[in-house]
Amino acid sequence: MPTSYTEMYFPVLVQAILAMALAAGLLTVSRLLGKRVRNRVKDLPYESGIVPTGDARQRFSVKFYLVAMLFIVFDIEAIFLYPWAVVYRDLRMVGFVEMLVFVILILSGFFYIWKKGALDWAAGAVDRKENRAP
Amino acid sequence: MPISFPTTLDLGRFLPEILLTVFGTLFMVLDAVLQKRSKNLFGHLTLLALAAALGASLYAGSEPGPAFGGMLVVDGFATFFRVLVLGVGMLIVLSSYRFLARENAETGEYHALLLFSLAGQCLMASANDLIMVFIGLEISSIASYVLAGYLRDDKRANEAALKYFLLGSFATAFFLYGVAILYGSTGTVKLDQIHAVLTGPNAPFPVFVTLAAALMLVGLGFKVSAAPFQVWAPDVYQGAPTPVAAFLSAAPKAAAFAVFLRIFTTALEPIGTAWEPLAWGSALASMTIGNFAALLQSNIKRMLAYSSIAHAGYVLVALTARSDTGTSAAMFYLAAYALMNLGAFAVVTHLSGKGERYLTLDDFAGLAQKQPFTAAMLTIFLLSLIGVPLTGGFFGKFYIFKAALDSHLVWLAVLGLLNSAVAAYYYLRVLVMMYMHDPSQAVQEAEPLSHGLQLALVLPALGTLFLGIFPNWVLEFAGHSAALMK
């Protein structure tokens, strides 16, 4: 039986050294034995890939950012429903009530961003804010 | 493990957090639905919500005990900090009415965020489990980041929010890393069980536990703006809307100190000798950097930010004492500090004018001639911040340095006292400005105090004097709950 921390984690150390040695070894061997040919054709995208045009650093609308952020938030929250659905039977009423609270919270958040116009792709969001009574 | 419904007792002990969350969510929905509303509606509703949560805290505190299988514990300590942060919330709401109207800001989201932040802080106060601490910390912080940038057309507010968010998430990661290591070496996240493991026969390798304590110290040190993790504070307090800066300097700080005290004096007490030097160094650095940097400030919000760093240093002195006296001194000091600091910030809110134009020390010139009442209130707060007798600040400092001496931290006490002598200079400079100069532009333009601001000045002033004249009442409660926490 391993007794101290050092002994317990010794296999991990061996594993790490082996992994690094293997990676370094394979790279060295392929560098020593392999042929190296560099030309324009080899630098092109592989097979049916699209030949790049222009720069990747374009400007695009900040609305994408907002929608992407809202998507991530609601996506992650909705993901919680899946494991719940799987163990629904075991959780019984408790699981149902807890999930109900959770879904109500999500829906009120959804209702809020909807009403606030965060999902309006057109300029409606701005108009609504200006029209509101002060 | 079968899952069962939380008992009524669990829910009763968790009621303040439930109320704050329900009201916060309700505000968001109301804000989206209501087209026409009176501009003070949300302020009034928030006061109602906070009063309800305060009642719930007292109710939960009347029947102390653990909740949710020991993940939360409602003891005197938790009740003290819950009441403290909810009181801070009320004062912030009172001083925000005029501010929000002046800056033409939306009121619904502001108050909803305030409630969410307070819910996180109440959770931090009662958490007895590192995961709960972390969740509370995050709920409180994320709402605070948004509040710091609430005036989103203001460039300084944007800068403040971004800095606060980036550095804050970084610090939270440190805290979480500490939690992970502590869990890895003790096998539990419950504070009482960690204490049991550390004192038991199978105590883990001390290096890991010390490392965990150091990492948690970094994370929490950031949240309480203790040196050397204080650099964000002046920029954030300066850029954030003034009521929000006041809030940040009081409520999240008090809650973070609650967590600090609970973790380090219960769970990590067995390795106290290992973390004591770290806390000692941080306390001294905070006091020194805070006070000396405050001497050089011409912006009042930056000055108060550095003073808040220095005050965090004083509370850390109490933590370093590692005794019940130290814990109760820290609790007393945080209450006194919250009151006097909120009062001082309320005067800044009042005087700064639309768009927060007037924030230099010179703008306070001649305040006593035009508005003697406001000047008198600010005098009380500044004297308390200096630590003059008959104010809460005096007894706060007195108990802290007494606790330090009881624990034989003579050098720290001496250096702390020298520091508070230095601090007197920059507070007195404001007093001299108010009483001995001709009125400035800001003072000429200042409107009379609104009812909300009057309350936001009178209540903390009364509180400060009460703590200064009858300190025993609060101190005995603090001492009692500090002793029971173990």
C-alpha cells in the first residue's frame, strides 16, 4: 500500500514522463526519417477546402454579440433539463417542483429580454426605449 | 441518497435570500411590463422588499441552527451580517432616489440588481460550506459588476465596470482554486468537517492546506480590497456611480469579511500559525498603502477608496489576532465603518451635481456656510472615520487594537495606531475646506437635500453616535455570536 503522497502520485509522474517522451520521440523520428517538400500547392487548403480570400478580421454588427451571449446563457440553462428528464422518475415530486422553480426563473429572464427588445434584430429596441414615458 | 423536500425549517432559515430573489425577479418583469410608472415606484418597492428580508433575517435568527443539511448555518454571526448588508441596502436605496432621477437612469434594473447582489451577500453571511460561499460570492459579484457600469453612456463607468469584472473574475478563480485544493486534501467542503479533518489523526499534508489558505486569502483579499490586491478599488470607486461606489465599499466588503472570518477562524484555525504571517503582512500593507496614498488624492471618491483600503487593513488586524475578541472587534468595526462610510458617500452623491462634475476636495469649500446641516453630518462621519471618541469609529479601532494586543501583536498594533494618526490629516483637510473657505461653485449650485438623502444622512449619523456612546449592546452581541461560531 502506498502511504505518502509522493508514493501515491508516483504512477502519475511516470505516466506524464512516458507521455512526453512518446510525443517528443515520435516528432523526432518523423523529422529525421520523413521527407520535407514545401511548395505553393502544399500550402493550399486540403482537398475540397475553400481557398481563402481576404482577411479574417472583418467588422460585423455588435448585435451578433448580444444574440450569441443570450444564446449561450439560455442554452446552458436549457441543458439542465436533459439530465432532469432522464432521472425524472427517481426524483418524483421534489424534482418536478424544483425544476418548476428553475423554469419559472428562466422564463422570467426570457420574458424580460424579449420585452426589453434584446431580440429585435431591427432598430426597434432603440425606438422603444425613447418612446417610453420618463 | 434519496432527495426530499426541504423542510419548513430549512426554508424559514433561507427566507431572506428567497424574498430578495423573488422581489428582484419580480422587478425585472415589472420593469419590462409597466409602461407608465411613478419614478420612485421601484425605490419604494425595494425598501419594502428589504424590510421584509430584514424581518425574515431576524425571524430566522430567533431560531438559530443549520439548514439544508449543514450547507447553511443561521447563527448570530450570520444574522449580524445579514442585518448589516440589508441595512446598507436600505441606505443605498435612500441615497439613490435623487441620483437616479438626476442622471435620468432606469430605476427598475438598478434596484433588481441591488437586490440580487444583496441576496448573494446574505448567502455569504450564512454559508457554512465552501461551495455555498462560492455561489454567494458570484451572485454578489456579478450583480456588482453590472451596477458599477450602470451609467453605460459614461466612459469612466465603463472603464470601472470592465476593470472590476476582469480583476474580480480573476480573483474568484484564485478563491476557487484554493477551494479545490482544500477539497482535494481534506475530502470535504463543509467548514466544520474541514476543521475536524485538520485536527484529526489523518491530517493532510500541511503544505497543500497552507497553499489552499493562501489562494483563498488572495481571492478574498481582492474582494475586501486589501493590499496587495487593492489596485482596482480607486479606479472602480471613482468611475462607478457614487451610490454604487458607496454600496461596493460597504456591503460586498462586509459580506466578504464575514466569509473571511468564518473560514479562517473556524475551518482553517488549526493551521492558524501558517496563515497568520500572510494576514499580518496584508493588514500592515493595506493600512500603510491606503493611508499614505489617500494623502495625495484630490478626488474625493479616490480618497474615500484609499481610506476604504486602509479600513480593510484595520479589520485584517482583528483577523490576525485569531481570537474571539478579534472576531467580535471586526464585526463591530464593519458595522461602524459601513455607517460612517455610507454617510460620507451620501454627501458626495448630494454635492457632485448632474453628471458627477464636482468631485474634487475643493468643491467642498464653504459647505458649512450654505448648508450647515449637511456639513455637520459630514463632520460626524469624518470624525468617526478618524476615530474620535463618542463615535463608532473610535470604539471600533479601540477594540481592534485591544484584540491585537491581547494576542501579543504589539508591533502590528503600534504600526496601526501610527497609521490612524496619518489618516487624520486627509479627513481633517475636508473639514477645513468645509468650514474655513468661501463657497465653491459646487456648493453654490447644490440643491437642498431631498427627503431620501436626509434620511440617508441622519440614520447613519445616529447609528455612528449610538455605536460611539453605547458600544456594549452591539459588542456583546458580536462577542456572543463569535464565541458560538466555533
